[in-house]
Amino acid sequence: MAAARLSSPGGVLTSAMSSTPSTQPSRESRATSRSQKSNLGIVTPDRLTPSRTPDTSSVGRPKSSASMVSSRHIPLVRLKAVTDTDLGLAQGVQFKTMDLNGIIKLLEEGGKGDFEEKQLQSIRMMVQCYQNGFPLRDLAHIFKIMSLCSKLIKNQPAYLDIVCDILKLCRLPFLKKKTSDEVTYAKEISGAVPLLGDLLQIPSSELRIQLCKCIVDFYHAEPLKKQIAGYQQVTSAYKIQMIQTGGLAETLVLSWNLLQNELLEKLWLLKTLQHLSTSEVNCNLMIKAQAANKICSCLNNPDPSGQLLFRSSEILWNLLERSSKEEIIKQLSNLKCLLALKEVFKNLFTRGYRHYDRQLRNDILVITTIIAQNPGAPMIESGFTRDLILFATFNEVKSKDPLVKGLKLSNSYEDFELKKLLFNVIVILCRDLPTVQILIEGKTVEALFTYVKKIERHKVIEWSAAQLEELQLHAIATLASVAPLLIDDYLACNGNSRILMFLEWCVNEETFFSQGNSFHGTGGRGNKFAQLRYTLRLLRAMVSLSNEVVNQDLFDQGAIKQLIGILKSAVYTFKEEAIVLEIKSDILLILSCICENHIHRKEAFGTEGVDIVLHLMKVDPKKFQSGLGHNRLLFSTLDCLWCCILGCYTLEDYFLEKEGIFLLLDLLALNKKNFCNLILGIMVEFCDNPKTSVHVNTWRGKKDQTAANLLIKLWREEEKILGVKRDEDGKIIDAKKPLITSFQEDQKIIPMPASCPTTSIMEVSENIRAKIYAVLGKLDFENLPGLSAEDFVTLCVIHRYLDFKIGEIWNEINEEIRVEQFRPVSADKETLEAITEASENIGKMVVALQNEMVESQRNQDMNSEQKDYMKIHATHKQRDMANKSWGKYLARTSNSKALKKTKKLQEKAIESSRAKGQLQNAIVHSTDIKGLNVTENSDGKLFATKIEQKTDGRSASKKALKDPPPQQKFSHRHIGSSDQKA
């Protein structure tokens, strides 16, 4: 049945192949249909063989069942496989192509009269042929034809409709026959895409709008209404990619000036650019064509629909998010753009009432804030700075300016965001010093101080509790940036008194349930920590100015005692978390700024403050890696120690009594590079107190390390980091440059003015060697306990540090003279040579001393090694003697001859020990025990002894065994017993 349906002359396939719709198929179409059916293996009626046609003689007679069966089995399809492509051709709309190269050649030749009609007719046939969309292989030719037609529009308006018709077809999805077509024709298509942008130069509103619609539809492709046989629809992503690689966005922006007086066309172009700006590639191209400047300068153009402002702001946002922010700020930082932004913002602020207007107003303010970050932006010249400060403060400070007369903010979310944005823009504007006068005129400090007070919940307020808390924190944070610039306004508002009163509320027991929802409220939910943190930041910003009036006013109002009380609560009461550690650090820094260089203020700090500092110095080293802020807290603690305790002898003595120096040295022994410089600086100052040296020499670290050994070790590690050349024993290698670092060697001598410090001078403050020298110098370099030979070798260099540094500077001066090609006079030359030689001699002397120390240490090590060897030798000799004694004992117990021989020797020794003459009336006792058959006494002692060892061997053994090791004591005791018995 399928074959019969396809073989019908009026089938779908035949009608689809016709170029114009008709009721009856033409001859050509029928022939084409037949040929296609033949290709598919389908036999048409005119190709049936005579043998298989029905017999004419049977017409009019009824057919038998056998004949009917045989007729059903007549094959209508040849044996050929039908592919999916063939089925697609059979089921879809057949696509017919045209010779586009011929049309292009025809258009390029030009002509008039009948020749123009021929051109128009061929292009209309092309449009009719591609009613279902353009294939990728023909797209570049289509764009070229469109471009050629656009050039002929001026002389022949009929081409305008043709170009518009082609653009309408471009809105349809593009077609691909193969998947590889996208890659194959990509370069060709992307090269032809800029031809679309050139159409904007034609002064035709219809054409421009049609072009914009075409590009917009690239982003919103609809599926084909008819399936094209053998072709697939190209995705929108491919079309967008071709636009990006073809640089169409830049071409459209360059045509912006052509549409200045055409509102409708400009709106369509803005809509197009809005779609294009969703890509980072397009945004970069648009910025290259100065899109931000062109669009922003037209923000205030009249537009009843409001689309111009909306779409322009969206494009600016996309550009800021997806391209170089610095380049955009540079393009917008001109008077024309800022005036346009100012007028738009004023209109939206004063007249906008819709939710949409408020959102758009906030967006414009954010863009303005970004522009204000550029110091070169003419914010003051445009008057925008004055208006922004007025809008930020009119709600808190009464103003007679007609711009804000009768104006009031609601508690809507948009107005709440606006208030925060205005606070933020004030912080950015105050970075430009000329803005200070405008801030004074706008009473900014007074307006912001209205938030530095206790939140009264029972009063009717225009903001909710959560909104008011967030605004309060934001206002205090803004004050921390503004108040240091407006000290007179700060003092006029009694800023210190207000801050101290607010601090008192922050730490009292009054119940306050903070929301803690905002960025500024982080860590302050359910407490007053957020308010305390930002108030202390404000106070820290003020005291860090070192303004004597502000600091004296704080001291007079008892700020030191109040801050110590808050610090005491934070240290002993509050839970240890990040916000609490920040509060502690800020209080310590504030106290440091107030007490610095003032003895009577340090006395007010008192022993209570010293106890807190000592407590904070007892920090667990493991907490430095917690990330909560213990490093910063320790820095603040050490700074407070330097500024609040040092210089006041009473507090210094109390600090020493509480073993504060021990804590300092414990921290120094941690060898944290961040703290070493500061701790050593404190040590230098503390060593001016004569009581300090005793504490320093008394301190012991791990493995009984002394302070002098610790300092010398730090010196060696610092020189290793700096790349100072030393040999394996720590001795000086180059006597001419004993302190030169690797950086100094690589750095060439650059002649500089006398007022500029050289590399050698700067090096003193950049490492800790000078401070170590100062500390050891105040300990007199003598009688330093716990030093090894290596330490003494290093100590020789430290002791001569100042001499070496002076010689290094003179060498630097000599090199600068040589580089500048100056020739000093004879006297100066002799002086330079004498100084250089003296410095080198000092280096050689130190090297000689170091060699002597190293050699002495080696001799000492050799003597010590020899003594140890003698001890080992004596031990082995004693062991051999004990073994021999034991062997003789075994021989006596097992060999009777040996026993008898020993007995005779014993008797002979006894006899020789008796007096030669007998005394009168003396009683002589026999030494033998009769009937004794054992070789050992009843108490376990040996009978025999080593008679033969009574000579020099015994004396040598006793000398070597004066203090025998524990394992040898038994042998010594055993031998002594035998001697006694003998």
C-alpha cells in the first residue's frame, strides 16, 4: 500500500517538488516523481511489464479466487535497501537550491532597465526558494547578496523590500545537512556576519528594525513549522557563537551615532545590544567600541515608554559584570555621563513612586558608586556629590533645599537598600579630599551620630527593628571613615562622650536581642557584640590620628579605666570567638594610642592593665593556626606592652616581678617570624632597666636553653635566610664584606641623594640582626651562660656588628663615588683608603679569632676523646683481670695440684708478714684449721688471692678503677675482698 500511495501521480512528493502551488501536477513534476520513485525501487504504473498487467480478455468477467491471489502476489518493489535518508526524502519537504554565485555575479555587474528587472526576478526566485530557511552552506552567499542589494537601495528602492524579506528568512532557524557542516562553514559564516551590521548605515527605519528583530531572534529560535527532507535545524547556540566570532556587537555599537534622532530604532538597537551583552566576548567587543560611554550619555534622552533607561541600565550592568571594570569606569568618568546619571537619579529619587522606579533608582546609584571609585571622575564638578550627600542626610538633618522638600522615605525594602547604598557612597566619596568641605556643609557627621545611641523600641520609628539595627551598624562603620576627616565636626558633636556612653550601653546587663542578619551584624546575633565591635573601630580610627585634643579628651573622661573594664570582661567572661578576639585587639590598640609617650596616662593603665597583658601573653601556640585572630591579638598585646608599660618604671618593675620577661622569651623561642622583630624591640627597651639582665640570664627554655643561646641561634637563622656567606663552622668567608646579604650582592650601586637611605641603611630595619646586637650589647657580651663553641664563633661577628656596618657603609660611599666618576682629593682618598683598610683589618682579626676558637675546640674535642678512650681501655683491662682471677679460682677448685701450689704461696706470704723475732711471752697461733677440706671460708670469701699482682699491675688497676661503672663494681668488690682475705 505504501508503494501504491507513493506511485500515485498526485501524491505528496509530487506536489512538494513543485515551485508554485497548482491543482494538477505539471509534466516536469510528474517526471521528477517518477525518477525519484525509481530510485527508491518503487515501480510506477507506466513501468509495469506486460506479462504482469491484467489480461484484457478477462475484463467484464468475474475473477476467480486463484487469479485474485496471484494478482496480490505481483511484486511492486525491487530488491533494494531503503535508507533513513531516503525515507526522510520521501516523508519531508524537498529542498531545492539555486545558483547563488550566478546571482552574486549578476548583482556585481550592475545595469539598468531590463537588467535590473532580471536581478530583481532572480533574487525574488531565491527568496521563494528558501522559504523554509537558509542552509549553512549558502549562508555566506546570502549575506553577500544582501550586502550587494543594500548598495543598490539608494538608486532602486525596490531592493529595500528584498533585503527585508531576506532578513525575515534569517530569523528562521538555519539548516545543516551534516553534523560537520557547523565546523566546515564556521569560518566562512563568521567572516560574513559583519555584513549584517553594515545594514544599519542605510537610512531606512524599516530595514534597521528588521535587522534588530533578526538578531534578537537568534537568541529565541523557534522550531521549523515544516520538516525539511535531509536537513536538521541548527541550534541557537551556534548562531550566537557565529555572532561572537564575527564581531557583530562592535559593528552595531559603532553605528550608534547614526540613530541619535530616531527613538524607535534606538530602542530596538538597545534591545539587540541587551541580548548581545549576555556574552563576555560581546561585552569586550562593545567596550572596545566605547559602548558604555555612548549608552550612558543618552540615559536622560526623552522616552515616554521608559524602555531606554531600563535597557541602558541593563546593558551597563552586563558590561560591568562581564568585562573590564577599570575600562568601563574610565569610559564613564566624564562630565557628560555623570550629568546624565545625575539627572536620571534625581528624577527617579524625587518623582519615582513605582516599585520598578525604585529598583531602577538603586541600580543607577550602584553604577554611580562604582564610577566614584575613580579619583579622576568629575563627581564634584557635576554637582552629583552634593546631591548624593543631601539625599543621604536629609532624613536625619533638616534641610531647606527645595530638592528634598516634602520628600520622605518609606520602610520598603527598596528605600532601605537605598539608605545603605547612600551610606556606602559617602565612604567612597570621602576618599577624595575636596569632598570634605561638602561633607561639612551637609552636616554628615551630625547626621550619622544620630544612630550612635541606644535603640528605643517603644518609640514610633519609620524603620523596623531589624532595619534600624542594620542602619545603625552601617552608620557607625561610615563614621569610622568620615569622622577622622572632620575632627572639628566630631568634637562639636561631643563625639567622644557619645561613643563612651554607647560603649557603656554595649556592655551593660540590659537585655537586647540583636538580629545579626546583615554583613555588619555578623557574630552579633542575640547580643551587642556587633555594636561593640563597630564602635571600637570608630574609636580606634579617631585615636590613631594621634590628635592630642581627641586623646586628651578621652583620658579626661576616664576612657582608659572604662576600656580596661571592657577588656577585663572580654578576657575573663566572653566566649572565645572571632568577634571577641577582634574586640580585644581593638581595645588594646586604642589603649596603646592613648598612653603612648605619656607617663601619667601609663600610670592610669595601672597594674590591672599589666595583669591583663600578662594573661594574654600566655597564649597556646596551637591557637595561632585556628584562624580566629590570635595572631592579631598577640600583635596588639605586644604593642600595648610597648606603649602602655615601657617607660613607666613602676609598671616595668611590676611586669618583671610577674615574670613578664620569661613570657617574652617564651614567645621569642617559638621562632615566629612575624613576632620576632617586635619582641626583640621590646627586649631592647626593657634592657634599659638594670633589673632586666638578671631575668634574661635566669630564663631557661627547652633543653635548658639560655637566652644568649636563643639570640645567637636566631642570628644564625636570620643570616641563613638573608644569604650571608659563612663556612661550615660559621666563620666569615669574605673579610671585606662580612655582613653582605645575597640581595645586596645582586643589587647594583645606584647613586642617590644624601637624604635617601641606601641599601645598607635600609637593611638594618628590615631584619633582626641590629636588635639582637643591641640586646646582647646591653648584656655586655660577657659571662653569657650556656654557649657552645659554635655560639662563640657567631658571637665574634655579633660583637663587631657595628664596626662591620660602618665599614659596609663606607664601602658603599666609595662605590657610589666610583660609579659617578668622581675623583676625590688626595686627603679624602687617603682617608677612604684608611677607613677601608681598618674595616678589613677588623674582619681579618675576627676571622683569626674565630680560627683560634675553632682550633681550640677541636683540641678540646681530641683531649676529651682521648680521655674517653683511656676509660674504655681501663675498663677492658679490668674485665680481663677479672676473667683471669675467675679462671684461677676454677683451677683451684678442680685441680688439687693448683690448690696445693696456691696454699704454699699463701703460707709463704703469711710467714713473710710475721715479725722476725718473737716477742717475750708471745703466744703464737697456728693459721691452719685442721680437718678442713674446702677451698672457701664459711662466709663465702676466697682463700687464695693474686699474690703475683702485688706489684705495679695492682696499683695501675686501682688507679683506673677509682670510680668504676656500675657493671664493673662487682669485679672491683670481688677483687677487694680477695686482697683483704689475703
